[in-house]
Amino acid sequence: MKVIFLGTNGWYDTEAGNTVCTLIRTEAYDIVLDAGNGIHRLEGLLDGTKPAYLLLSNFHVDHSEGFHILMKLPFSRGLLICGPEGSRQVLGTFINTPFTAPLSALPYPARIIEMPAEAAALPFPVESFPLRHTSLTLGYRIRIDGRTVAYCPDTGYCENAVALSRSADLLITECAYRPGQSSEAWPHLNPETAARIATEAGAKRLVLTHYDAGLYRGIAERREAGAVAAGIFPAATAAMDGLEISL
């Protein structure tokens, strides 16, 4: 299994990165986490020989703006979009005219399911729990090829994030805030709280992503966040666009 970070920014693109998107390449499937602008890199990575699954955490634009380029992506074996409750209505509007091509016009089969109610439609185990944010956001726990990957975007510290991350081989968390920053009105993680979740969950490895583009102006700030997290949870890494991890 290989995990490739295609976009690592939150909010908007900068020279440091595209908005959030991560690819998990497994033996039988390609699994995409969120659809920020980093999704464009799939064009050079996928050959269309595997069915693809896209796990959408929430409807914020930095997680979904990449849907407008579905037409050019190589999902010839089909794409299943899995999102929070309400996804059919929201995405049925957004992935449609006049914004972009509708799902029915794509050159491959594509459909939408809503999580967690329809998780049985997936050919591998996926758990999804709501996280602590200002609007409905799902975190995911994926078990495949003998590995467990947890994904916790757009959240403050919460017990559901710990539960999803329990004993995970890889925990991917957001890190919108810089060290020491926090807000009860707009819950997000800083490197300290991301490391706390990894420690309490007994995760094997932690990777930080989804950096607030207004706070993380360059690579140096990301490296600082990675160092702070590693001071608490030694197996922590700050992701950059293009980072590849083998599990």
C-alpha cells in the first residue's frame, strides 16, 4: 500500500500546496480522501485499471472544488463517491450544470452514496464518525490489505477522532492551526492536539496535513509543526504535496 499526499492546504492554494486531497493505492482499489485541487495530480498517477472510491469528509469548498475536473480524470473502472448525509442533494447540485459536467455525462460510471448508512456498498471495511466542527464532517477508518488508515480532517480534539484512530497503522490528521493556537468557535487541530490524538489512540504513525493557508505561509511553518508534533509523538511527519508513504 502506498499513500500519496496530492494536496495539503486548507482554505486555498498557495505556492506551498494545493487544497487537500490524498491517494491511497492498494492492490485492488484506488481510494481518494477528499477532493481539493490536489486531485488534478491523479491524472498522472492512475491508469484506470482499478475501481476508485472517493471519501468526502465535508462540503467545504477546499474539500470539494476538485469535483469540477472529474471529466479529465482516469476512472475508467468507475468512481463511487462516499460522503456525509445529504451528499446526494448537495453534490447533485454542485456536480452538475451550470457549475460543471453532471455525473451522468462523465466518460465512466459514477454514483454517490451516503455514509455511514450505506457503508455496506463498499468492498472493504470503512467506519465513519462525525467529528467536532462547525458543520457536519466525517472522519474515516479504512481497513484494507492488512492495514488500517484513519483520516481525521476539519476537527477539534474529540473522542470520535481517538476512536477512529485506535491502533491505526497510519493516522492522517488536519493541522490547520500553528503551535499553541486554538479556537472554540472554529474547531481545528494544532500539532499538539494532533499528537495527543495519536498518542491516546496508540496509532503507529501520524502525518499532518490540511494546513490553514493563511497561517502556514511556507514550508518552514509546516516543518516547525512537524517538529512540535514529533516532540510529543515521535512517529509524526509534516506532509508536503507529493509526499509518499509505504505501509
